[in-house]
Amino acid sequence: MTVLHKPRRHDVGENHRLLMDADLERLGRLQSEVKVNMAIDMTDAMVQVCVEGMRAQNPSMTEEECMKKLRERFEWAKRWQKRGGPGE
């Protein structure tokens, strides 16, 4: 069997970078309202994943306990970012 082209690591990384650049360019052309709605949807999805994870670890957790724990996690994340965590 003859291999015509075996991708090198560099090729894969370069292709990924080009795809990301194209995605960012398309995102930049969206209207501001669309971008805000996308951010809201992503935040809602992240919250849902977090809640489901907490419930999987603590099946007996009440809704009130779950919301309290979620707020604590968000506050911790804010403090962490202020100290220079990822996202800065």
C-alpha cells in the first residue's frame, strides 16, 4: 500500500490555526445582538452542566442547596480570575 501524504504534526497545527482564524472572522461579522444571545446560551448551557454534575455527585441535594453551591462556585471563579487565573 502506498501512502501519498502522511500529515506531519506541523500540518495539523497549522490547519487548526487556519480554521480557528476563519471561525473568528465569521464571528466578528455577526451582529452584536446575535453575539450576546450566543453568550447567554453558552452561559445557560454551562450552568446546566454544572448543576447536573453537582446532582450526579449529590443525588439528595435540594434545589436550594444546589443554587447555593452554584453561587459559591461562581464567586470562587470570580476571585480566581481576579488573581490572574485563566480568562484574564
